[in-house]
Amino acid sequence: MREVQTKFIFITGGVVSSLGKGVTTAALGRLLKARGKKVSILKIDPYINIDPGTMNPYEHGEVFVTADGAETDQDLGHYERFIDEELIHESNFTTGQIYQSLIDAERRGDFLGKTVEEVPHVTNEIIRRIHAAAEKTKAEVLLVELGSTLGDIKGMAFLEAFRILRHKEGRDNCLSVHVTLLPHLNTTGELKTRPAQYSVRDLRSYGLPTNVLVARADKDISDEVLDKLSITCDIDREAIVPMSTTKNIYDVPVRLEQRGLGEYIDKKLGLGGTTSNLKEWAGMVEKIEKLKHEQDLEIAIVGKYVELTDAYISVSEAVKSAGLAHDRGVKIRWVNAEDIEKEGPRLLDGVNGVVVPGGFGDRGIEGKIMTANWCRENKVPYLGLCLGMQVLTIEFARHVLGEETANSAEFDPKTKHPVIHLMEAQQSVYTKGGTMRLGNYPCKLIDGSLAKEAYGEDEIEERHRHRYEFNNEYREQLENAGLRVAGTTPDDVLVEIVEVKDHPFMVGSQFHPEFKSRPNRAHPLFNAFVGAAIKKTAPSTTRTAKKKAL
């Protein structure tokens, strides 16, 4: 029995993918939280993978890690940034998890020899997991986003589960939101509504009437088009919400509220007629818009998946949020680490600071090491995240400590100087999925460090996702050479943060601070990094070369 009578909002997408369904879901969450409701969000991914943890970022984008150590869809990052609530393992599940759970149960004999079928067994497991998310988060309103596009075979069981859940919970306790595309034809200059009509009709055929229709388009949507959608789709006119493309995703809750959607949902779900308080959020949006025209601070993000910037979405959002905290507009320069290997660090000319984010594998590693070297020698602010911290350590060991073959055992298992090595707890781990050091772990900060100054606390908790760690056999040597260990686990065993002493800001964290950044509350490390970048105009490689020549 749930302690709270949860209301459920099901969000589906139609016509095409990549409509911004995740942002719409996150925005709805912010809308309801602004009305004083306890909100949580669940993302369903209908693929066979157990989770995105082993998927190539080009396939899936960023892997977001929750505080309790789940490797999840990147949309959970949007959710956390919008509703400012920590999500949990139960906030994301996949078809793979459903099937694995049922197959394991069948092998144990839990079904007593019965035939296991899509209905009722798969649908019951889906409903069980939705209820688990509601119970664990104690949500008054749980938003449930279904990935993929209506009509995909992989989504059918989930739609049936929504229908059953709606029947069991009562229609007054459930709401269906459908996000769909209005294509624009240049030849006629029209936005076409027929695909949206078909999409709503198909959803109805699954037993799910559309209560709210979010109409997406790259053009402004006229009242005439909205009236037509209301009539042809049989949806209340006030529940047809136009949403033209915006470059500022944080503006979406404000636009939805202005369209009266918050009040409509409140009324339909019987939430008590609460009033909205989006004043602070709207002020943040206004500030973002103002700073867009003043992007005089340029930060480079050096990675190997930069062609798909979603692979580093939490990192780029954390950088921008820190800029916002300093009243500065930030321009992101995306730099491929492999291009630095070919062309040298001249690709970083003129940037005010550099972030090297997390990753796996040896592709582009030497380019990242060259980046760390350039930042250290030119006193350019550097923030290394997970792998970026390990790269900092390798570079320092090679060029300051003088161990030219220093490396990570991940990239060179035979290296004579493995300044980064496999964690002891990982020595007997052979499976890949969900087996890393994941989630929140404590870290004690060292007095006199930049990290301690940034956080203003003695001990912190941050989210991790790694197998390799700083090798303590080299700790004394590296510290004597000028590398400060600024944070460790409380037992002083695992190095969590390193800093270069003779540098304005060269900091690497083994954890991922980007996951805890919020648009209206910058993360302390990113805040300190951007503060240092504001004070520094980076030299170009050309100027550095001339200086050496003299």
C-alpha cells in the first residue's frame, strides 16, 4: 500500500523521434513542483539492453548516474536539473530489465509451470515497477515518460500497461500527455496537422485517450491550427499547447505555465487548485536570455564524442550554469581530442579555460594529455572529470616527475609506471554492465586546497563511475613534485581530487560533479573553475612559441 495517493501522468511521443519529449517531461515536473507538489519522474526505455551503461555514446548520448548508483538514460539529467530532486534506481527501467526479471523468475519456478506471456506477466511487471518508483519517491505526482515513438513495436506492451494502470488507479488519477510534430511544408507555407491527428487516433486505439497535446513545430503555431487540432483530435482547446522550437530549454516551463497548462492539469487531476510560483525560475530564464548576447567567456570541452554534444550534456550545462552564477555568458568550444593529436594544442588558442570530461578507452588519450600539458604550462584553468583527473595525473608524472612512460594501466597494461591502475575491488570483475564503482561516496577535503575553498566544507558526497584509480604507490613522489592530493575517501585510501600547486586552477576529480549541478545553483567546482577562467585570458600557442624562440 502506497503512503501517498499518487497521480500519474503518462508522456508519449508521436510522428517522429527527437521532439524534445524529455525536456517537455522535465518542464511539466518543474511546473507541478512550482505548485508545491512532491514530484518525481520515471523514464522507460523500450530497448533490450539492461541499461545504457555499456552503450556507445554515439548510440545513446550521456550515461547519467543517480546518487544510488544506477546508470541511466540522459533524460534523468534533464529531470534532476529541472525539478531539483535526486532520482533513484527505480526512476529508469528498460525492456531488458523486464525480460531479465521474468526469465529469472521463470527459471526459479515462480510461475509454477504456467505459460509466461506479454499479458499479464510483462504488463504486470511494468506496473509493479511504476508503483515501486511512486512508493520509493513518495511522489504526489509521478510523470512516466515512454521512450521511442508511437507505433514502434517495442512500445506496445508499455502502452497496454498504461491502459491497465489507468483502469486500476481511476481515470481521475491519470493523465495522458502526447507530444507530436506539426511538419511545415515550404511549398505551401503550411503547418500540417494530419500526422498529429493520426498519432492521437493511434494512441486512442490502444485505449489511451490524449488529455493534453503538446504540438511541436519549428514555426509559430496559429490559433487557427490549434482550433483545428482541438476539433479533429477531440481534445479540450485549453489542452492543446503550442511549443515552437526554443534555444533555451529552461524557458519551456514558463511558456507552458503562460499557456495555462499548469492550471489545466491541476484541475483535471484534482490537485487542490494550488497557485504557481515560477518567479525565481522565470528570473533565471530572463538572465540566460540576456547573457546569450554577451558570450565573452570561451570554455573548451575536449573529448572524443564531441560530434554528439549530448554525450557531454551534463558537463556543458554545468559550465553554463557556473557562467550564469558569475553573470557571464559562456561560449562552448567543442574540441576533438584526436584533432589535437594531429594539429596540436593550437586548437585551444584563445580559450579562457578547459574541461576534460570522463570517458573510456585509449582513443584520443594522447590528445587529452597534450591538452593538460598546454593548460599546465600556460596557466590556463583546467577542470578534469574522472578520466580528466587521470589524464592530469599522467601528464604531471611524465613532464614534471620525469617518468616519460607513465600511463594508465587501462591504456597500457604493461606500462612501467602505472600512475593510474585498476581498483583492487575490480580485480575479479569480468562482466561490464553495472559493475563499476557507482553512485555517491564521501570525500574529505584537505585544508588549504582549492577544492576545500570551493566547497566551503570538510566532507562532501559526489557521484562516481569508474574502475581505475590513482595509484598510491606514486602518491608521495607526485606530491613532492608539486601535485596536491586535495581530497580522499575518509579512510585516506582512495585519492578523489588532485590539484597542481603552482597553478591558478588545475583541478581533477575522480567523481562526476556535473551530475549535481543545477541551472539555478552552480556546482562548487564548476563555479570555482569559471571564476578562475574569468580572471584568465589564455595565451595562444603562437604567442607561446614566439616566447620560447626568443
